[in-house]
Amino acid sequence: MRRLLLSFVFALPTCAWAQDAPPAAANDVLLPERVITATRIPTLAEQIPAGVTVIDRRTIETRGYTTLTDALSAVPGLRLVQSGGNGGNASVFIRGTNSNHVLVLRDGAPLNDPSDPSGAFNFGVDSLADVERIEVVRGPMSGLYGSGAIGGVINLITRKGSGGPHATAVLAGGLPINGLAGATLYGAEGMFDYSAAVEGRSQDGSDSTPKRERVYTGARNGYRSQLATLNLGITPIEGTRFYGLLRYRTSVFGLDELGSPAYDANDYTGRDRSFIGRLGVTSKLFDGVWETAFSVAHLDTLRRYNEPLEPADPNQTSGTTRYNGRRTAFEWANTVHLPDWGAARSSALTFGAEHLMDSSSSHLNQSFGGFPFVSDVSANAKHTAGTAGLQTTLFGRLTLSAGLRQESATYGGDAFTWRTGGVLALPELWSRLKLSYGTGFRAPSLYDLFGVDSFGYVGNPALRPERSEGGEVGWAVDVPVLGRRDGATVDVTLFANRIRDLIQVVYAPDFSSSTAQNVAHARTSGVEASVTLRPVDWAEAVLSWTYTDAHGGNGAALLRRPRNQASASLRATPLPGLTIAPELIYASGDMDYLVDDNGFPAGLGMTRQGLIFNLAVSYAVTPKVTLFVDARNIGGSRYEPASGFQTPGPSFLAGARLRY
């Protein structure tokens, strides 16, 4: 805690970042939500033919979200599976697709780790301190973003300086021993704009081993993280901006061993470091008719896990693991705004090109009961793609969009994908209808292609990409309530996906060797439904429910996909300056590899349902000082999103946000 407080004191004079933004008053007029991720063109959310959820800065602070897992836990159609607390691996399943079928972006550039054996993204380590908004788009999006976007995309948009200068700070502490400190400076001066952020966090955490297991010791898995971000821009002439982004994050955390039996480890630790650098230019030409942008981004991730031998461990497990992934991405993107013609209005053509260079250098060296296991991959691959899209609104009520992408790769990544859809506004019925269909793909990971291990696994360079096709149809209607024209909104969407050529490890008849092959397929379908209630100016409630049916080619249910998920949230400002935001999250049981009370594998079976209650309360003492209390898992739920890993226990964080 002392180190955390010192970092806070030094952060203030350097004017770095905190988790704060001007609170909106209950009677503020909010501009219509525009989303860029879904079509690459800023578009009203109600005109997008896809399932879209936007988590803006106001929502992040009102609900007390401090981590990416906090923010995503209640998104409709999204299943978050966290193996332990902060730092532990956290996976996301969108609409029943696999966890590596979700593409994560930072300002539109891909973040998925090239060194991860499956090519997935770990949601369990990231902070929200420098995030202005999160855009979640559900459905196949490879036609815009390429490999990995089968289930959807999640775009983390970094704050950019404007107005100001503004400086804010946050200092908080809580139980279990939990500290948070940070500061920010952002604004614009003449041709320059800037945003700088630092944050430090330290917490004792909780024991991720379920209390029901006899191996439970109560040993907490601690977590410490630091973040620094700098986003600078210069606009030498009107409409043209050069910018640079630097982001560095590091995390250290405790882990538990899921062996046979499971062992509640005391000394198993992980370290996760991420560096992002980006340079680019955006320009508006011919009075804004043509918008063009070019950027080069570099991602460097390093994950290390160290498990020393503990005498009490019945599995006598020890080892070290190192995953180092690098990606360099070049992107050229263009939008041409077309003149109105006939019934067509607000038409735009998009086109561009991307080039990715990925590399992985990973080594795993472990021992189980005296038997060694080694796994390695050292490889690289290149991907090149061209994209094109078109969007228009006909007769002032039918918005159509279409996009396509041709991708080629050095290994197993050649694919042509597309997406098209439309939204029909029916103001006479206060309704909107949407329909979309598209294709997606996931290129084999570098481990799929070139990995080797001491048990006989050898990668397969001849792998094909996994492919999918799917669509959705939806209806939304505004319903007057208590004399308010927009008193309620009901939104229902049906979705379906078919995935083929899934990559799985196939063993030789004598189990002496194995390799990856395109041998599986799956289908997912379901319903996303939500009701948004606005009975009075000072309160809004959102109720959502998702039904998912996900099964493989043999008809068996896919693991860790609950059929039913629901959430209920409220934001109320009953008194000036006072905001109360409770949140309830529910998940039914799902199929998983079970761990029994003795910590031993118990085969396939249904897990138990779970219910988690969170509460955030804030009070603006003055326009420059806001006090807050954030409570997570108030009821102490022992829900296991993955069998053998209990959800983090109750935690409380109280503090102040300061603004200048």
C-alpha cells in the first residue's frame, strides 16, 4: 500500500490519468449514440443491423467498473468465464461461439495475443483507466476485421484530449486490503491535443479454490498492476491530425493449481506485461468528402508463470512458462461520402488495406510427479487483406450496409468473408426491424501450425482456417409509459451460427503422437431480449435475458455455455449529486468438466447456477469532489463460472474522485 500511495503522490504533479469524467445531470440532454466499430462509419446505434452494446465512460464510473471483466459481465449474448480473480485467465464466449472467436481491438487495431496457443485474448488482466468507451458488436464481423471475428468484436477506445486542460485524480481503499490510485491530464491547446494516464492497484484478492473442496486453505491470490498511457496529437492544418499512442501495463498475480487432485497453491505466480505503440495520421480531403487514415501499430506481450515445488502439493508440480508474442500492423482506411442521389441519403463508401506480421516465441517446462513436460513454438506469419464497404439510407427509413474482405496469409489464413444487413425504421409503429447475415473465419494459431511438445504433439502447417456463417433478425419498439413517449424500449433478437472446419488435436491410434486437424463443426442459436425502462427523468432500469443453444456435430452441448443468462441494472439519482447503481447478474448451470469436493476430476456434468449482486453509490459533494463506494459480490456468492474456480469473494472499495 505504501508503494501505491507514493505512486499516487508522484502522479499528481505529472498530471496523469484517473477514472473520472464529468457526471451527467439527470436532466442533461444526451446526444444520440453513434458507433464506429460495427461499420467503420460513425452510425446511430439504432441504425446498425447487429447486436451492439456501448459501455461509455459515464457508465464505467457510475457502476464502479475498474477492470475489463467488471464491464463485460452483464453484456447480453456474452458469457464471461473467469478462472479465479484478477490476473487469472478470463475467456469470453459470444453467442455460443468459442473463446478464440472473439476479436479484441484497441482503437481498431487487433490485440489478440499471437503467442497464446489458441490465439485468444486474456480478459483477466486489463484496467479501464484510459478507456473512453467500449463497443461490443455481436455477430460475424470478419468481413470488416478479419481473423477471429466469428462471434464478434470488442473495441477498446482510448481517451483523446479535447477542451481543457482538465486534471483529475482518484484515491481509494477497501476490503479485503485493496488500494487504487491514479491521475489524469487531458485537453487541447492550439494545434496540440493530449491525454496522459497513470494508475496503480494492489489487492489481497480472494482464494479461487472453491470453499467446498477439502484442499481449500483460504490462501488469497493477490494482484498488483501499474498502467501508463500517453496519447498525443497535432493538427497542423484543419482536418489533418498526426498522433502517437504509447501504452504500458504490467501485472503480478497469484494462481491456484488445477491438478489431480486440485491444489490450493501458495507460491504459484504469474506476470503479464503489455506494450502498445502506434503512430498515424488522419485527414479530411476535399472539404471532408474523402476521409483517409494511415497507421502503424506494434503490440508486444510477455506472460510468465512460475510454479515452484511445494512440499504439500500431492501432484509434485513445478515449472516455468514464458509466452512472448509480437504483432506489427499497418492499416490504410478510407471513407468517401457520396452525394445524395434519388432516395439515397447519407451514403458512404469505405475501402482499405491491412498488413499484419505476427511472431511467437514461447516455452513451457513443467514437471508432474517427476515426469517432465516441455512445449515450444518459435514461428511467425504474415497476413494481408483488402476491404470494401458501402452504407446508405433509402427513403429516410431503410439503412443498408455491406462489407467484404479478402485475406491471404503465409499459412492457413486465406479467406473471403462478407457481411450485409439493413434496419427498417417504422415510426408509425414506434418500431425498428433489423436483419443481417455474414461469414467469418479464424486463421490457425502459430501453435496450431508449428507447436511441438515432449508428448508427441507436432503442429500442422497444412491447416485450413475455421469458417462460419450466421445471421440475426430483430425487432425493437418504443412503448409509452407513465405519459413518457420513450418510457420503455423492448428489443428482441434471434441469432444463429454454423461453424465448420474447427481445429482440434487428433491422436494416433496408439496415442504416441498427435497433431491439429480441421475435424469438427458446431451450431449455435438463441435469443437476446432486453427491456429498458425510463419511468422518470432520474431513473433508468435495464433488464436483459439471453438464451443460448450451442452444440457440436455430435449433438453434445458445448462446454461453459449456460442456456440462460440474465442481468438487471438500475441507475437512479433520487437526490442532486447522489447516484445509486445496483446490478444483478445470473447464469444457469452449464456443461463442464467437473471437479468434486476432493479436488479430483468427476467427468462431464452440469454445474450449479449462480447469482451475483453488485452495488455502486456515489455522491458529488462539490462539482470538484465526488465520494464513492463500490461493492462487488455483496452476497458472497460461491458461483463457479468454471468448475473448480470460485468467483471472487465480496470486496468493497471506497474513495474520492477529484477534478480540476
